[in-house]
Amino acid sequence: MTATQTNITRYQACIDACQKCLQACNECFNSCLHEPDAQAREKCIKMLRLCADVCNLAVQTMSMDHTESKYICNVCRTICDACATECSMFKDKHCQQCADICHQCANECANMVQM
């Protein structure tokens, strides 16, 4: 196994968490757009888009074993925590589930940064 393969294997839990978060944010984004109070969710909806995009970037950089992976994952941790905070303000199931998944992703990103 090469050094790159070894690092990617070490990053797998974070890659999986980021992919799960990306999917959850996209699903929550779509659900929020169809809620009757979508206007009130504007900040949350924007944060969901940002979180999904940053999670995608984190997956890409870790999968390439890019030298900036830890930097991107640290940013991802911050964005995921902020997204979880926004989602947790809404009591519907999709927002609450997304908040939980964002917190899990933030924790995995924090672990990855410590490697």
C-alpha cells in the first residue's frame, strides 16, 4: 500500500461523514425550499448550500490526499457546526436530522485535522 493509499484509508471515516453530510444538506435544502415558511429559512437554506459545497470539497481533497486536506477539513468543521446551529432552530424532522449529521461530520473533521 502506498503512502497516499494509507492516508486515504485513515481519512475514510471523515470522507464517509462528509459524504453523508453532503447528502443530508442537499435533502434538507430541498425540503426547506418547500416549507411554507421558506422565507424565514433563508439563512438556513444558504448555510445548507455552503455546507454541502464544503463537504464536497473536503471529500475531493481527502480522496486526492491533497496537502491542504487538513485545512479544508478544519473549514468544513466550522461550517458544519454553523449549519447544525441553523438547522437546529427549526423543529421539523429533516432539519433536526440534518443538524445531527452536521455535528457528526464536524466531529469527524476535527478528528481528521488531529491526525
